[in-house]
Amino acid sequence: MSKRVWITEYVGLSTRLEALAMAFLIRQRWGHEICLDWHELDALTVEGTERRRRGPLARIDSVKLRGYEPEAFERAGRHRNIVLRTHEGPREALEPLYLPTARRVRLRADLADAIRAAFAPYASRPVVGVHVRRGDFPLVSTERFDVNATAWPAVPDWWYVHVMGAIRLAAPEVVFHVACTGALRDYPWLREFDVFDVPTASTYGYKGPDHASLRHPVADLYALACCPLIVGTPCSTYTHYAADMLGEPSTVLVPPSTPITRDAPEFRRLDLWGRGAHDYYEACRTGRDLRRVADLDALPIRRGAATDWIPVA
């Protein structure tokens, strides 16, 4: 009987994509086949993996990895079936795998075409990505933002307005690609900016209303990755994976790690190309690797977006 490592839909898409590096590390060390049971495999493929449902036989000689402890990780390799429910692992072994693993992920051709078509009218204008995460990211306060107030904090509307307004002052012709929970119409404050999304409908409702969006989340993830500058959501692997794993390096703008208010909004830049979600979380929560933006002209606000890199299934 084959040895297999399984990744099921234990979390959202981007965190599962992050966990792929851990799965390939397990395959590298102990020879387990990588099996994925994801709805989104109708929109993407992952080279070196197999789409398979985890049936009763997969429970034989099975162990679950919910976090990383060196001893538990080594013991897991002795089991025939490993259920992977974490992206955490030995950093020195995982970091060389992040970017090569991300390159294994390929997008369905029609979704790639839709992304290129959506960006094409703006080839001569500066393009900046925006990721607005709500749903399972609760808004604790409309007047104050503290990234450490809750595990997964939503950022208030006024912060996005502040950052996008500052970018527009520096680049008046800028257009914003927005990937968001829900739909663009749910955010009336976007009307004061020139914005667009990728008109591909979401086909997924399996995660419930907390993850619901009008647009296709896989297409949105790849479209966000086409932007050299992203106004992001702190502690969201969706922002992180688009900026730090896919396409070319992107700079992310996030709030500082200390509390801010509507009357005194601030933002910082974060550049973590090829580094894992653990570093993204730590930067957002502690301020490590966050840098002040003294000069907006130093940000990668440039004309057009890179879409040629998108790998097609």
C-alpha cells in the first residue's frame, strides 16, 4: 500500500497552498505521495500531486500534523498516511522549497485569459492591487485599528481610503485592482477611486458566508500577484501568498504593528519575497521587517502589471 500525505480543506486556499511546501518536504524525506482533496482543483493544478478523496483506507496507520514539533514531525514519517493540517515546519528545510513549490501551481487557461484581458486596458497606467478581507476577519472597531486585538483582524475602510489616496497623490493616473470578500459594490468608499476587478464568477460556497465572494478566488489571487504594489490585509495568507510566492516580488503596504486611529492613520511597507507565512504574521504583529515609507516615489508604482508569468495548466 502506498504512503500518502493528505491536504484537505482544513483552511482557506492560500494557507493550503502554503502547506504544499511542507507536503513536498515530507515527500522528499520519506517518499509519501501528495494527495489533495480541494474544490479549487477544478481551477488549478499542482504538478507532482494527485487529486484524491481521503476514504476509509487512508485512516489506516494515520497521523495528523496540526503544528510543528521536531520529534512529532520525525515520528510522522513512520506512518503510512499523514494528514497535514499545518504549514509550519523546519524553517531551514522549508525555505528553499517555497518558491519552487509555488511554481508547480498552474492556473486554468480561461482564468489566465480573463486576468490578462482585465489588465489589458490599463497597460499604460500605474496599477496597484488592493486586498480587502472581511467575513472571518472581524472588524473590532470602526475608529481604531490594533492588529493584535484579535487573531484575524479586519482593517477599517478609512485606512484603505488613506493609503489609496496617498498613492493617488503620488501617481494621479493610478488604477486599483481590488480583490475582496463580497463584491466591489459592498464598499461604497471605492467609488472615489478608479477600480476594477476580474469578471470571473466564484463557483464555491463550501466554506460558507464567511468566505463568500462574487469573484473567483483563484483568479483573484493570481491577479493580485500581478501587481508590483499591494495594499494588503495584515495576517492574511491571501495577501502574503500573492505578494511573496507568486509571479514577481511585490511590496505590501499594511498598518503598523502599534494601534492607529481614524484621525492618525499610518502605513508601512513589507518586502518578504520567498519567505513563509510565519514571517508575514510576525512582521504584521511585532513590526519586525516593517519599514516606514518616507518617500512614496520609492514604492513600485509603475505602469502596467506583469501578467506574462502566469503558468497555465
